Amino acid sequence: MTTLKSQLQDDLTAAIRARDELRSSTLRLTLSAITNEEVSGKSARELSDDEVLKVITREAKKRREAAEAFAQGGRDESAEREKAEGEILAEYLPQQLSDLELESLVAAAVAEAAGHGAEGPRAMGAVMKIVSPQVAGRAEGGRVAAIVKKLLAG
């Protein structure tokens, strides 16, 4: 069975052979982020696929935020590069939930929280606690929180 990390390493080798500079540099940076994660803490260890996914998700989020920052600063070329790197990383992430799917999951969590007596804006934490494990890796926290706020404000 191939681990996600070894898949990244194989893809890096292929990208280098194909002289795909963008893909190889993106995968190199991601693999070094994984290695940093492995050696942080008290003892070095091999990350599980779930932990590798968290690192890739974090790296993809960094690219998205950097692309937005570059775009706002009028540096379109840099923004495009960050966006392209983010798209490469997205290939390794689970399919992201659509707004509709996410809204229905959040609506169910809001109803569940209301059943436990948590309602209105103060229910934010309770709803997030219910919905977060269901959407892990398939929707960014900020996106989830925005929909939770919207539905709680209802």
C-alpha cells in the first residue's frame, strides 16, 4: 500500500524528470513541510496519511492566502504562481464540499445543537464541534464558520 507521502515523493521524481518546475518546487516545499512536522516535537516519527493531509491542507491554505495578498498588491504574476501551486496541492486533498453540501451539513448541526438547547449566535461553538469532524479536510474552517454564522443569525 502506497502512503500519501511516498505518492508525493514519486510524483516529485516524475515532475523532475518531466522538467515541470512548478510541480517539482511545489512538491519539494510540501515534502519539506511534512519532514519539518515529522522532526518537530520530542522525537522524530513518520506521519500518518491523515497527518500528511493536514500538512497539505495547511500548505494549500497558505498558497490561497498568499495569492489573495499578491492579487490585492497588484502582483498578478506572483498571485498566479501561488494559485497554480494551490491547484497542484488540491489534487492530493479530498474533494471539497460544495456550498450546498456544506450548508446542509451545517443546517443539520444547527438543528442538533438546538435540540441540546444551544441557539442563536452563542451556539457557534456547539455547532462547530458537531460539524467540524464531519467536514474535516473537505472544507476550510473559515468557510464552515461563515456558513454557521449565517445560519445561526437566520
